[in-house]
Amino acid sequence: MPAASANAGAGPVGVLVGDRVASVNRRYIIAMIHRMADRYEDAIEELQQVVELDRAMMHQDLHSNTAMLEQVRAELQQYGPRTEP
């Protein structure tokens, strides 16, 4: 079933929740890309948004995403910010 018809009966609340979940997923992926590139500050910005959205939705990944945010903060402290060439 196409995505548009799958959400057709969801109404505004279903669409809003779906949009937030999609936003969380996109931001988390972007954060991990930044982390792999040693861009810890950028990763932290994205993960902060992820955690805020998780908290607003009472999402089941709040604990693990908060733990990842703390991990990346620790990596920033350990390795420092990336210096551009």
C-alpha cells in the first residue's frame, strides 16, 4: 500500500507523530554521520534535538538516545573539537 493511502485515515495526530518519528530518525542518522567524521559538536546539536523530540513524544528510545548524547559529549571532551584544515 502506498504511504499516502496508508496514512489517509490517520488524521492530523497520526501525521504529526509520523512526522516527528521521521524527524528523529533523520536527525539521529545525521548525528551519527557527524560523529563518524569527528564533528562532535554537530553531532551533539542533532542529538539534543533527538532527545527533545523523544521527550515530547515519550518515545521508547529516549533512554538510549540520551545515553548516546552523553557518549558523544564524552568523546568531545576526550578528543576535543575538530579543527578544520
